[in-house]
Amino acid sequence: MGNEKSARIGRLALLLAMLDEGEEGPVLHQLESLVWRYCQGRVGAMEPQKIVAAIETAAKRHGVVDGGLYRDMHALYHAILEAVHGVTRGQMELGDLLRTAGLRFAVVRGTPYEGPKEGEWIAVALYGTIGAPVRGLEHEAVGLGINHI
């Protein structure tokens, strides 16, 4: 990446997803100084499609992606799938395996490379718990997906 702005899009997305409310000030300040778009949210589900839908809806609602542009939605979709793949350890199933996930997510869109020809990239970070649908029997999980737009 070699960007003087230390613009590591995946790191910023992960921090945004992992930090508790009130702790994310420095990350938000950095995103704003880079003039990058972002959103955050939470999703609890037993089906991966609900996780995908929640992240897509938040990204469109906050102007991170344009729902009418194929390239925006395509890049977002693949970044989401990559992040979910990380959280589910490659299984991409939850409910059928009697597993549930309570996740926080962040979507960050920006230009992490110095050269303008490299264009925009999008990162989706997921952090939370996954496990049996019994409180206390879950464990932490994290996933990150990055794609070019």
C-alpha cells in the first residue's frame, strides 16, 4: 500500500467493528481526515443471508455504496461473503448447524493506494460471537473481506 496517509482500509474497518461505543473516536477522525465513507451496525442471525442483507442495507442507507451501480454492489457482496467466510470458518452455514451469530460490522470505502489509477476499495469487517444458540456457549469470531470497486 505504501500510502503516506497510513490508510490501511482493512485495519480501519476491523478497529471500527471491534471498538466499543465511545472508543472509536480516533478511528472516526482518521476516516474523516481521509474523506472515506463508512458505516457501522449490528446484526444477530442464524442465517447468513440475514447478515448479508443487514450489511447491504446499512451501506446503501449511509451512502457507502450506490444500490443502483452494479460495480458497487458486486464489490460489497464479495467483501461481505469473504468476511462471513472468516467468521464461520469457511462453513457459510449457521442455523442448519444450530449456530447463531451476534456480530458488529463496519464497512469502509476509500483509496488505500497512492496511485489514483488503483481506484477505490471496500472493506467489510465482522466481529462478535458465534456458537450454540445458548447464552454463554459462544466464542469470539472475526472476519474481514476486502475488494476493489
